[in-house]
Amino acid sequence: MKKAAALVKALPSAKKAKLLSLLNKGKVEDFKDYPGVGPAKFANMKKGRPFKKVEDLANISGFGEATFKAVVAHAKSVK
């Protein structure tokens, strides 16, 4: 969880807020460009809603360190 917090801390606050909103309200199609997030991982993520903070995603089944890093990196690059 400490690694997850460190990764999220590097996100600008506007991107962090946008990602948190997407995690809580997004649809499977919203994650089509997110590496490692397919229908099965999305279903697990949806069961974990609502997320209080982005780091909570690291506790969801299927979201290991690599997938979590990829999601945060992609969120950082989205305009």
C-alpha cells in the first residue's frame, strides 16, 4: 500500500481527482485505453466501489502492482 500511495502522490491533484471520479463512476468503455484493465478487472473494480482514494484500487482482486502502476501512469498522461 505504501508503494501505491507513493505512485498516487506523484499525480497532480486535478488528475488524481479525475481518476478517482472515473474509478467510482466510469463504465467499462472508459477504461479501454487503460493498460491491463479489461472486462474482468473492471468487474472486480466495480464491486469495490465507492473508492475513498485512488490507492484503494490496489486492494482490489486482480490489481497487482504492475496493473496499478500502469493505471496511474496512464492517468498521468491523459490530457
